Amino acid sequence: MTDDRKLGFDTLQVHAGAKADPATGARQIPIYQTTAYVFKDADHAARLFNLEEVGYIYSRLANPTVMALAERIAALEGGVGGITCSSGHAAQIMALFPLMMPGCNLVASTRLYGGTITQFTQTIKRFGWSARFVDMDDPEAVRAAIDDDTRAIFCESIANPGGYITDIPAMAAIANDAGIPLIVDNTSATPYLCNPIALGATLVVHSTTKYLTGNGTVTGGAVIDSGKFDWSASGKFPSLSAPEPAYHGLKFHEALGPMAFTFHGIAVGLRDLGMTMNPQGAHYTLMGIETLSLRMEKHVANAMKIATWLENDPRIEKVTYAGLPSSPYHERIARICPKGAGALFTVSVRGGYEACVKLVDSLELFSHVANLGDTRSLIIHSASTTHRQLTPEQQEAAGAGPSVVRISIGIEDADDLIADLDQALARATA
């Protein structure tokens, strides 16, 4: 078949990573529900364990269904390889694991999902890592936060919850000058709306739970490597450039070149951290991706119509949707997300905290859940849920203050969603 990189997005989302099953001819990718794989002989097994030959050993490391998903997402993102894992949070740790050592830090955006902020402020400290949070609308502040121990810059393409669009090329230039990778969480945008690698990102992470699967059925994560970073240019990334004791002194970057990060993620990361995606979950996500472009077009169209209606409603103080001409991020759409600003944004409700709670409780079509990117429209009051662990200052910096609700617009009829919001706002602000 034609090289995946030459195919259009709509073709890739159906065909990338998908070949007829060689044993049965099954056209759809089977669910390979197995833990282990029979070796041809002792020499074959030894070659696999020495990384001298690519193949399947044990499903904690690799599984055909799961690998097909990794290949498909990598093709859509324009990467050379990918690793899929058990959740978006797992993907973040998998992305950082080969880069960080005790005493190292990363520079992270202040506008991140609340769970990511908690992971970066609390959990990673147990590895001896730390994070420095900076407003990435201030490039000089980002530069100033980088020191000799910084190993990555981390941001979201479309920030959760506010829908703010990050200037990825600007962050990539800073990362390049510092000789460190730029990691972009592309969950809210998906590769259909934004291509971080083409904009200069080194690594892309996803919570595949969200738009890629699209139906709220399974959790999952992915890390996609651009294959463009020189891991041996400095002594900052010994996991990839120095001899690996567990593989008889193998130097991943020297031996595997552009695929070094991907192979390390499988052979070391999944081997030792065990954040494995299950094959049924991979199957659900593969099915979801087949309609990704169709769904994202509807998500964006609905979001634009509903955000416009909300902005003109006197019961609403502010709407953060970047698709609105009034947004300070509107000019970035053409450069960063040319197919639209996504379907995630926040709304400030007149009446503050109590009005937000009443709004959430009064909606009928919108589901009150801690998720986004579903075909169904979703809503949550971030300050009392997803961002509850943060300080008031952190909540405000993340765009999740007490008077704010996060809305994820689905693919229903937009007029029905507007009617639901109208009746709920009437109750909330009475």
C-alpha cells in the first residue's frame, strides 16, 4: 500500500495500522486476547529478548491490537512511532520517564488539566523530579524558568479546561534553543485539528479516552515520537544515549536512531512500569478513530454555534472559546488549529459558585461527568471536582475559578443543546 505519510487524514484514520489478518483474512483488526506468544525456537526467543528482532514476547510489552493502535495514531500525528498505555496520566509518565533523573525538572504550562497539575506538583516528587509552572503566553518567562537541570517543556495544544490555544512554534523555538524536547498534550485538539509535530514538537501525548475513542467506553493513553530529536547531542538524556545495562550495553539512540524513544518506551518503560493498554480497549479506540474527522467537524460546528449564543446571553459573564472573534487566542487558530478551535471551553456564570452548581444540576441533555471528548455533551464545575485539589490561585491560573463551568460540546443537535442550556440558566440565575 502507499506510504502512510502520503495518504490523506481521512484515509489514514481508517487504514493506518490495519492489514487483513494473515491467519484468517479478517478485514477488521482482531482483538488478540492473549498474554504470551509462542517462539519459533530458542534462537528466535533470544533474538527477541536482545532486541535484535522485532516481534511479540508478552502483552505487557506489545500486543498486535495495541500496536495497530499505536501505529495508527503515529500516522495521524506524523510521528515515526508510538507507545500506547493504560491512560493519559500513564502517557505523561511514559513520556517523561526516559528523559528525567532525580534532581531534574520540567517547565510546564500553568494552563493544564487539574489532574496533570497534581501529578506534576505532587506525584513526580516521589521520583525526585519537579515542575516549574509558567504562563506560556510569556515566552521570556519560559526561557527564564529553564536551567541546566531542565529536561522538557510541557504544554497542551488546546488547554483543558479553558480551550486556550498554545503558540506551539514559539515554545518549540525555546525548547530547541535549550536543547530539550517540547512535549505537547494534543488530547483536546486531536491530530485532526492540530499537528504539533509539524509545528515543532518532539513528543505528543494523548488521553485516548477522550476524542480519539469518542464514546466514553475505555481509558487509554499514547505517546508519539517525532523521531527528529538528537538524544545524543548532549549528556542530558543518558537513558537514550548511554549504554543500557539491561540490554548488554545497548545504546538506544546509536542503535535505533529515530526509533530510539519508541523502543525504549516499550523495552524499558512498559517492561518496568507496566502501564499496559488492554487489547479490548485498543479495539474500541481503533473503531472510534475511524470516524474522528467526521466527529470533530460536528464538534467544532456545534461548539461555535453554542459559544456564540452563550456569549450573547446576559446571564453569562464570559466564554473562553478561542473560536470567538472576541477571544485573545482567536488569531492563533489559523496557525495552530486551522480546522477549528475544538469543542472545549469554559463559561463564567453570573451568580458565582451557587449559580454554577444549580446550572449543572438543572441540565437534562448535558451529562455531569468528569470527562470530555464524548459524542455526548458534558459539563462539570471544575473548582469543586477536577481542580479541587488546587489552591485558589492555581485554579484561577488554570481558568477553573469558582464561577466557572467547563463544557465539552458533543455531536447532538445544537439547537437542542441551546434549549437545554437556556432552561438550566433560567433556573440557575433566577
